[in-house]
Amino acid sequence: EPEVTQTPSHQVTQMGQEVILRCVPISNHLYFYWYRQILGQKVEFLVSFYNNEISEKSEIFDDQFSVERPDGSNFTLKIRSTKLEDSAMYFCASSEWQHSRGYTFGSGTRLTVV
Amino acid sequence: QKEVEQDPGPLSVPEGAIVSLNCTYSNSAFQYFMWYRQYSRKGPELLMYTYSSGNKEDGRFTAQVDKSSKYISLFIRDSQPSDSATYLCAMSQGGSEKLVFGKGTKLTVNP
């Protein structure tokens, strides 16, 4: 069964450093997403991406965040200057259709900011 | 009132029991309703997708949406130990890509 692949599975970074989280969505999917889950909290929407541009973003997705699809297969989330409160599981997801007929999520990257 | 509320449990049942999981919501604009299953250290896995009100059945799983009460349910029949996971409800508005999740209910099915 096709799956969304995320790397690395766990990343530790120092506060103030830049991190890039990588995702390979399912090949025929057109809509891409990032969500995060702080330990013990809800899964929260960050951003959606379609046709090489952001289609929707949450208030969490401020100027320190950016997304990119640098080639035909990868989808990345960059956090420019990490803060302690950015520590969370970050999930990439992709979908063949618009408006949430159900995404396929990756297994996540656990980001720890120290 | 929180946008989506879900009892976090934990819920512990014997194998073979019928499990009922529920969420309430406050935003009447939600039209798409989903249930995801999340195993430890894994991403959410889509179980059921429903548009607007009504019931949907898939094997041992039945999803119900009551928009008039702003209440959704997931029933699991003949529960198995492999069903032990956290179950997340999620919903979205038409025209929005954003899924709003409940906090999840942790279910344990005991052999």
C-alpha cells in the first residue's frame, strides 16, 4: 500500500537553529499538508500546499515556518529559528482530492529543541 | 466552548465488546467528518470518512453523524486486541483544507 515517508524520524536541535523536515508524499497525490502534535495535545493544522503554493495556513504558521516542494517528489517544512515550544511530532500528509476526503499521514518526525 | 471535544478516556473493554466513541463540536459549518486511528509512535490512519449527516458502515466499524445535535460517533463491533489504539475524530468545513481534530480517546481491548 502506498505510504507517506518522513525523514528523519527523530531530530534534536539547539534553540535558534534551523531545521528542515522532509516528506515524500504518495506519488499521484496533489495536495500536501503539515500538522503538528505537541505531547499530550491535539493534532493541529499548520499548512496546506497545492500547485506549488500555500493554499491555507493556520495562525501557528508564522514567518519562522516555510514549505517547499523542491522537486517532483519531496515536500519540506523549514523552521528558521527553533524555539523550545516547537518541540512536537510533525506529521506530513497528502491527498488525491481537495477538501479532506481523508488524508494519508506519514509516521511523523519527532522534533526536540533543547 | 472548544471547537471539537472528545473524551480522552482511557477506555478499557474486553475482547468482543461493542465500543462507542464520540465527539461533539460547536462549528455548524463542519461538513466532512472523519475517524482516524493512531498507534503509538505512528501517524493517524484514516478509518472512516463521512460527508454531512447519516451512517456509514465498513466491516466492524460504523460511523454516525448527527448534524442537528453536532455529535458524531464511531462504533466498533466485536472489538479485537489489535483495535487497541487512540481514536481521533476530525472534521472540516467546505472550502477549507484544515482538519480540526479532537484530542483522541485511548482504547484498550483486553484479550
